[in-house]
Amino acid sequence: MNRVSIRYFSGYIRNWRSLCKELSVLELLDKKERENQILEKAYVKWDMSMMEHIYGMFAIAIWDDQKKKLFCIRDQVGQKQMFYTVADNQFICSGDINEIIAHKSVQKRLNIKMLQQYLFYGYPIGEETFYQGIYKLLPGHYAEWDGQNVAVKCYWKPVFEPDRSRSADDWAEEIKNTVTTILDEEKNDTDCPYKESFLSGGVDSSYLFAASDASCANTIGYELPGFDESVLAYNTAKTVGKNFRVKIISPKEYFDRIPTVMDKMGQPLGDASAVAFSLGCSAVKEFADVVYSGEGIDEFFGGYNAHKNPLKQDWVYLTCSHIMSEDVVKSLMLNYDSSVKAVDPIISVWNETDGQDELSRKLTVDISFWLEGDIYLNTDRTSSACGIELHTPFSDLRLFNVARKIPAEYKFMLGHNKYVFRKAAVSKLPDEVAFRKKVGFAVPVRKWLADDRFNRDVTDRLFGDTSKKFFDQKALAELWQSYIKGEDFLWSRIYALYAFIVWYDLKF
């Protein structure tokens, strides 16, 4: 028997060619066998420092027969999901929480604490999940199982250490060179001869599309004015001389898709873009199995308004998505637990960054919680459910290692966020695209929720039997009426509540 065996692997090893040479693995092996040999030999050679040598995304379970231990590992920024539990003296892990719940030894019990945290943030934040006793392995962590106990250890943290010895132009050049290195590996991957790309109106996906080997861009659009980025995306595709395809999403399609998304997601997610992304994945699956997406840049380089808006003194930054205050959650929940605070998942990481500049502190928190808990949960689960292998080259650790050294003043410069990244993008894009004002991935559900033509299921569930188990109906009715009367900013609260109820009805 081999000393080492791979019990679980989900992901993509971007630098597999160089690892094959270093580890004496035959490149012509079947992809699965080649990946297993790379991981096995990497572990034998480097032990748990193997993660420093693998670039890409991964969730891995490795059995070491000599140590009689199982090691469960998640990539540094959490592009792939990984969950685990212990039941009947068995360690059970998977990137799909639904698989764990389906295990015959696992009892399904709601974790009400996570509901409260979810309402604060709009996504399942931190180590706990919506199921009691089932945990999420955080990015940059591994779990060690010796047959009796689980020990969770951190092997990597997003640490920002600004280097002011170089100019903004120097950093832009390094970004450009790093992007070229990463995308050259993608282009030389003969396992994936044909790729397409998702494209919005923003610089991140535009740069990725222009610099990559993707043959066609895919975007989604809506008939509702003010929410459609497809014209901007089309113009970008035309500018770089590549093909373009758009999927127009109707309100009916969107609402019909929500239960499927919540089911496949495994946990409720209050991010309305997940449903749109799922529909986009289904559309592109007709043409391609491997698709690029541009996640990571906003969190590495500072792309959100929340990153540049100064915090009030002594405030804790609760990630760029924080949809309800503790007072609002308290008014809505029937069994509010005053000992569960919004800051609980965040505070230790926030305190560790004390003394750093504010932007670095914010980015550390967003990479540690928001990026993995919302963005990657969305993209990983929806693409996998549609049978797509989603590649996110801009989430590569090598690009973060550049971003972490760039001073905050070069990330917000001359009125632009992500300035040095935009400067690098000019190598592949015209200025008007590279320096276009940030375009958010807005979804018209904020309008559709208030439309009687589309919201029948929303109102039925918000004030139905499941809702009455968890939420104060009077407070909920007041929230709903305020939204209907024109307080549009409340839409995210309504949607998060609805998403939870849909998920609960499916799972319980």
C-alpha cells in the first residue's frame, strides 16, 4: 500500500506542467491520475508546505498511512468549498455540504445561531454552517484527523506589507507580467483546448477576456433599463476582436431558478447575483465546459466603495456586505440571542491587523470572510451544479502576492479604485475600458420583488408557516411595507429572508 493516497480532490492545478517536471510525473497521464500523482508526490516531498507550491484552486483530503492521519486542506483564498463533520467516529468531508447531510451517520439539525449571523451579513460567514456539528474549513486552513480528534490549523493568512520603494508604474508592470505568467499556463493547458469567458462591463473581466485564450465572451442582460451591462460587454468584445453572446434573463426565469440555486448552494445565500450567475452558467454550458471568471481583483486591490470610505473611529469593518444591524435582526427574530454579535466572526482578524493602514485591514477582512463566504460560495457551487469547470486566474496566489505589497495610495489614485491594476490593463484594453467607472453586478430583483406580477411566491413565503417559526410577523410586515412604499435599499433584507425560507423549505 502506498504511504499516501488522495481521498478527495476538487479543483484545478494551474501550474501542473512545472510540477510534473519537478515531481517526475508523466504529463501524458489521464488528468485525474496525473493530479493524484502530483498531490501524492508533493505531499511526500514537501509535507504540509506542499500548498506553497500549488497554484490554482483546491480542496483536498490526503491519507497518510504512516502517520495514520487524514489531512483535509482548502486553498489559500477559498476558491473551492470544503466542509467536515465527525459522526459515528468517522471524519466526513466534502466540498458539497449536501453530500455530508446525505451521509447515513449524519443527523440534520438547524444551527439557529448561523441564521442570526446570516441576517447580519447576507451570507453564511465564518466556520459554522446552517447545520449543527458541520463546519466549514476556512481558507488557508487544514484539518488533521487522527481517528479520534480533529485539529484545525492555519497555514496561510492574507498579510499586506506595502513596499514604497517602487512607483505605481513599476507595480503596474509587475501586475502585467504576473497576469501573463498565469494566463500562459492556462493557454498551454492541453486538457482544456477550448475556453470561453464571462464578461461584465467592468475592467476585471474585460482584462481577463482580452488577455486570455477565451474565444467568446458571455454576459447576461435584462430588459429593465439601468441593470443591463450587455452593451458595455459587447463593445469590449468588439474592441478586442472576439465573439460575444448574451443571455437575457426574464423575471419568471429568475424566480423559477431560486429554489434550484438554494438547493445546490447547500446553504442560503442572500446575494441575488448568484441566481443570475447560475442562469449564465447554464447558458454557456451549451458551448463550453471550461469558462473564465474574474473574481478576486476587488478584494486584492480595493475595488469597492466601502474600501475607500473611511470608518468612524473605533468601528470594526464588518466586510463590504453587512445588510442588517443588530437592532434590525433583533426586531425580526423570534428567538434572538443577545450573546451572538455581528462582530464575533470578524473581531480576531480585525484585531490582528491593528497598526496597519485602513485599506489593508479592510482587504484582509474581505479576503478572509466575504470573498470566500459569498463570492466563491456562489461561483463554485453554481458553476459545479451546471457542469462547468470555472477558472478564476485573477484569484491566483501569485497575483495576491503582488497586490499585498502595493501601497494603498496606488490602489486609490487619481479618482480611480484599483488604479495600478487598471494601469496594467491598459496593455490589453483601451483607456476608456480600463478606467471605466466600476460597474456593479446589479440584478433587477431589487425592483422585481416589489412587482405584483412576480412576487406572489415571495409574499406567500414571507408570511407563511415557515416564516412564523422564526420571524416576528409584525416587524416583517413593517419591513415589507416600507420597501413596497419606496425604500428600495431594503430589498437586500427582503431577499435574504426569502432566500433563507426557500432553502429551509427545501431542506427541512
